[in-house]
Amino acid sequence: MAYDEELAFRIMGAVDGIDGLTTKKMFGGLGFLVDGHMAVAVSGKGGLMVRIDPSHAKALVAREGVERMVMGGRSTDGWLRVTEDAVDAEGDLREWVDRGLAFVATLPPK
């Protein structure tokens, strides 16, 4: 499945003007990276992948349409999958994009 180009376009609007931003095709989707760290991606499986502060994972997965990412058969607290339905509204999409951007801003540039 190809990634949702409309969702990618919406994210591009939300990240416009961010210093150090690049995009990269990865995992069958399109990743949005800041200083080499992926903050958010449009998943080839639908919805978003969002990088978060792991200490916030428990509270965030309690929300509808949000679950921990599973990579290599293991669940991770630092990444979430967010369904397309959970980002239909622009404010909801902006919240998730901002979460990813805020977390990667705490990391040293690669």
C-alpha cells in the first residue's frame, strides 16, 4: 500500500518553515526528519508514525486510534501509530506533528 499523499501534503503544511527539515521515503511511507531524526511519518500502512517522549506513551495509548509501534516484533514506548481517523481534524494532526517535532528538538543533531 502506498502512503496517503493527501496526509503527507497536510503534514508539509504543518512543518513548513521548520529549520533542518528533510523528507525521506522510508518504511513504505514518507518520513519528516529534523536534523536527521524522524519526528513523524506518513505510514505505508495508513495513518502516522509519531516519535514521542517515551514517558508519555502510557497516557497517549489510552486515546482512541493510538497504539504503540511494533518494530521487529517488539512494542516500543518511543513511537506511536496514529490512525487516519484520529488525525481527520487539522487541530488533531497538528497536535501529533507538534509532539514529534517537540521530542526530536530535545535530541542532538545527527
